[in-house]
Amino acid sequence: MTPEMALSQISQGLQLALLLGAPLLLAVLGTGVVVGILQAATSINEPTVAFVCKVGALVATLALTGHFLLGRLVSFTTELFQQIPHLIG
């Protein structure tokens, strides 16, 4: 295995991690901003409201994009396992 091949595999893994985490993080970030603005406007400073809204957004996003994200993860893993003989030899 050459260093270029190793760096290529690491790069692909990091790109996949970014792809898998981005929708979930963006949903939680957007929900947090909206809930924060609403809490500031209504003077309701209850931390559990923000937490419950963020968890709801996370579950909804995972339900909507979970099939796509899991499919990408499985395809990357199978491709990586299929490349093991070529990476070693």
C-alpha cells in the first residue's frame, strides 16, 4: 500500500463522515437558531424547550435521510472491503 492510496482512502472516509453528519448538524443548528429567536422574542428562557425541539428535528431529519445516509455508508464499506486485496498486494 502506497502512501497515496492510504491518503486517498482516508480522504474518502473523511468526506463520507462530512456527508453523513452535515444534514443532522444543519437541522439541529437551524432549529436552535429559530428556537433561540423565538425564545428571545417571547422571553421564555426554558432550556428544555430548545432541547426537545432540537431532538425532534434530529429525529425527523434522521427519519427522512436515514435511508440515503445508511446506503452511502454501506456502499463505502463494501467498496473498502472489496479493495482490501488490492491495497495489501
